[in-house]
Amino acid sequence: MTNLTTVGRPQVHSTGPIVATDESQDRPRAVTSRTTDYWLTLAGSLVGSLGLVWLFYTQILPFSGAIGFVVCWYVVYIAMFATVTAMAHSAPIVIDRLWTAAIAGAAGLVGLALVSTLVYTVVKGWPALHHLNFFTQSESAASPETAPLTQGGILNALVGSLIELGIATVISLPLGIATAVYMVEVGGRFARVVRTVVEAMTALPDILAGLFIYSFLILSLGYQRNGLAAGTALSVMMLPIIARASYVALQVVPGGLREASLALGASQWRTILRVVIPTAGPGLAQAVILGMARAVGETAPVLICSAPSIFFNANPLNNPMNSLPLYIYTAVRSGLPKFEERGYAAAVVLVLMVVILFTVAKYIGSSKVARR
């Protein structure tokens, strides 16, 4: 008797497992791969959008300006890139490439702004930067407004910045780390209040820190405007940054390390000092660097609590002490070409200070981890 279920179907005899053909097999798409089609689409969209925007923006429409041209070019490029991609690919690929182009363009814009700022600063300050006397002489050696660039320098401002930053670090480093330890290890209801205050202080305007120290130390206690007052004002800016970043670094320490130390009979504070803080050492170093980077370029606190001075002064307790931000502020707003060049050169030195401090802190943090 004929089986009705097999009528009209081909009889397939197989002696092994059924293997799916290439047409029925799902193949995942490599998202991170870049094919020739992608690069040709990208290049064609860039060139085509550039020509189209140039034609309409500069020749047909009454527009002008480099910023508007770049913005219109970017918008037309995104639209053209999505259109050309959609002609040969499905919607998921179009969306993926569109987001990739948008994010890459945003990252490129940020990088271009940073690089252009640095290049512009170096070019403007190079006439004064390549002279050795710029680093070995003070402003009092020659008038910075009229003297040639082979005379005078920023030695007094450079030393003043280092001293003020050192004072701010000595004050804010133990306070910031102690605050973070209290918030993470001690806890309690008051710790939430402290955390809220610290997070609010991270957005504190720098001029308020300068006014607070000016009213407390100078007006109330009778101290003169000097490097100590400026360093104390900078510590107010550093403290919440160090506390907040240290709080995050201490939170990522595994709880098993604390439990193992306590199980071996160590007290809570011995566990904090010998286990938690050394483990979070690199993160704490990064917290200090963030605070120093915030403080080293502040101008308002040192302008209020100290004053520009052309004389070399290494004593933070007596007389005004100049610093690199004050020097840059005074030089750039002077309107004198030679003094402006000195100001831009001092800005380059300030950027190099931040980079060097960051590199040293990273090296110290990695060395501690390696030794342990």
C-alpha cells in the first residue's frame, strides 16, 4: 500500500548526518571588518560632499565662513554616505555605518580642536620658547613688555607655580583621601551627606574658592596676599576632585581582600592601611593627578589671593608670588606683541608641566603595583 505522505516528494537516501547548505546557513556579519566597498563608499562620499558643498556654499548661496562650511560639509557627507550605503546594503548595515561615521566624526572634531589649540599655542610662543634665558631668568632681569626675547624669562612664575601647587597638594591630599576612606570604609548616614557635599563641590566655581580664602585668611585673620594664601585657595579646588576620584578607586577594591584581612585577625583600620589603600594605590595616584590638573591652571584664586610680581620670591609667607597662570593672563591681555609671545610660551610650559606630572604619577603607580 502506498504511503500518502511520500507521494510527490523526492526520495532522499542518506547514510550520514544532514549538513546545511551554504544558502540555508546563517553567517554572522563581521561588524568591525572594513571591506573595499566600505572604503570606496567613504572616499566617494567625502569627495562628493566636499564638491557639492563648495559649489553651493561658496558659488551659489550667499554664505561664507570656515566653520559654517565644515558643518555643512559634515551634514552633507553623512547624508550622502547613508544614501550610497543604502543602495547596496540592508538597513542594519546602513545604521551601523551611519553611527560609525557620526561617532568617528565627533571624535575627529574633538581631536582636531585639541591639536589645533596646541599647535597654535606652540607656534605663537616659539619665538620666546627656544631661548634658554626664558627658563633661567626672572621678569625682573628685563622689562617683558619692551625688552628683546633674549632677556628676561619666567623663572619666578615657574617656581611660584610649583610652590603653590606643592602647598595645595600637601593640604588636599591627606584630607581628600581621608574623606574618601570615611565614605567607603566607615559609611553611615553622615557619609551620604559628605558624599553629596563632595559631589556638589566638584562644580564649585574657582572664583568662589579664591573669595573664600581671601575673606577668611586675608580679611579676617590679617594675612597678606602671598603664596600660602594662593596655595590654600588651590587646595579648595583640589579637595573635592581628589575625594571623589579616590572614592571611586576605593570602591573597586574587592571585598574579599577586606574579609580575608579581617578573618586573619587584623583590625578595620589596619586592613584599610595595609590592604585597601595599597591595592587602590594607582587609582589614588590618578585622583591626585586629576586634582593637580584642575588646580595648576586656575587663575582666579591666585589672582585674588596673590598678585603678579616680576621679582623672584621663593618664600610663600611674605610678599606676592607670581605663577604661570597669572603670568599668562597678564601677558596675553597686555596687547604687546613681545609680551604676548612670552605668554604663549608660558602656556606651553604649563601644558608640559601637566604632562610630566601625569607621566610621573603613572610610573609611580605602576611601580608600586609591580613591587607588591
